[in-house]
Amino acid sequence: MDTLKTILRELVGLFVDDVGFAAAIVGWIILAWLLSSLVLPPSPWGAILLFAGPGAILLESTLRRAGAPR
Amino acid sequence: MTIDWMHAWPTALAAFLASAVEFVEALTVVLAVGAVRGWRSALTGTAAALVVLLAVVLLFGPLLTRIPLEDVQLVVGGLLLLFGLRWLRKAVLRAAGVIPLHDEAAAYARETGSLRTAGPPSGSWDAVAIATAFKITMLEGLEVVFIVVAVGTGGVGLLVPVAIGAAAALLAVVALGLVLHRPLSMVPENTLKFSVGVLLAAFGTFWVGEGLLLAWPGGDWSILGLTIGYLLVGALAVPLCRRRASAGPTLILR
């Protein structure tokens, strides 16, 4: 049972280290999905925006962690 | 079936590097089990986990190919993006000295110490040793399975080259382990994790875009652009984090 719990925890841990970081990425994907299907006409800007979000989230999250008390 | 290696080699390389990192971590613990509790138990636990992992791949691999490609790309791409950015974030923080580097030699010493205090086996089977080898192979192997399935199902005809990449990593790590008989602490693990994080984040972003039916400028060549983009963001983040960490904790005004 303990092994099963450990495996499940590790399985979630594959994708989530920092809950805020993971939530921001998922939120960005959902936003990109909504924008691309409802608002934006097909154009290369949608793809460029899709990259810009996770890039900015990564930068903000690492800087926030580096500035946090250790 | 013929493989278009011109398109498949970046994914095979990503699978090779990512799997190699996981196998190196598993090898450290399996070596510790073998050295302290005996090789029969270490290899039995490892083999049992490999059989379970193979069954998982055989079960989920064909199932995923039945789902429409756009849906798979959106879900798997999203998971790959989470997975790759998690690795990249950790590698950036380690490179900047914010969190300590992973040390295989220290992990080996810790594992051998803990196995020595576990007491002798009660019967002909050493349950502690088998469970330890099984657990580490399952945990690291599950990550490899995810990488193979995620990267392999994101595009048409990628599963075989990706599986070949992961199998080559397994063979390389096992061969090095057999020759050296000690943890592979000389492998630049953080650099590998940084590179793999960049590659997986690039593939994840591309497949999410494909799943959303976005128009990528340059088609498949966008993957190269995304790789360079994430590489630049990661490379920029390291010195910025180092400077921020050395300046001390941020003062939060309320």
C-alpha cells in the first residue's frame, strides 16, 4: 500500500513541483485554447503567444524562488 | 515500416537524453542494493519492475493511437510542457545555486548505509533488497514510459524511433554500470536535465499548438525555434536567479 502511495505521489510529482507554477502553465494553455477557438483568427501570432506565456511563467517562477528565503 | 529519421532524430535524441538521466538515477540505487544485499535480489527486483513497465507500455501505447491525433497532441503536449518546464525550472535553480545539485555519489552512500541497517533477510528471498530495486526501477521507469509514450504519440511514426532512443539509453547506462561498477557521478546530470527540459518544453509547446490547430510559422521547423527560445529563456534565468539569490530574500511589503 505504501509503495502504491509512493508511486501515485511520484506520478503527480512528474508534472507538479510547484503548484502555482503548474497551475499557471495549465491556465495559459486553457487561455490559448479559448482565444484560438473563440477570438483570434488563424495567424502565426497565436503560436508565438503560446510560447511567450510559458517562457514568461518560467522566468517569473525561477526568479520568485531565487528571491525566497532559504 | 520505414522511419523518416530526418524528422524523427530530434525526438529520438530527446528520449535518449531524458531516459539516460532516469536510468543513471536508478542505476545508483540498484548498484547499492547489489553491493550490499547481493546481485540476485537486485536483479530480481529490477527485472520484475521492467516487466510491469513493459506491460504498461504495451497497454497504453496502442490505446493512445486510437484517439484522434489532435486530442492526443493537446493533452500529451500539455503534460509534456508541464514535465519539461518542471525539469528546466529545477535545472535553472540548481545551476544558479538556489537548490543543491543532485549528487549520485552521495545518493549511493546514503542508500548503502540505509540497506546495511535494514537487517539480514529472513528467508531465501531478500524482500528488502527486491523491494528497493523494484521501487526505484518502477519510479524512474515510469518517467521513461511517460517520456516514450508522450514524445512517441505526439506525431505520426515517432513511437519506434523514440523507443529506440530510450532503449539505447538503457543499454548505454547498463554497459557503463557493468564496466565501472560504481554510480555514474561523472555524468553532467544538471546539464542533461537542462537540455532535456528545453527539448521537452519545445515539443510540448509545439504539440499543444498542433492540438489547438494553430498555424506554426515554418511548420515543423518551429520546433527548432521553440528549442532556441526556451534555451535563451533558461540561459537568461540562470544569472538573474544567481544575482537575486546572492542579494538575499526579497522583502515583502504588506
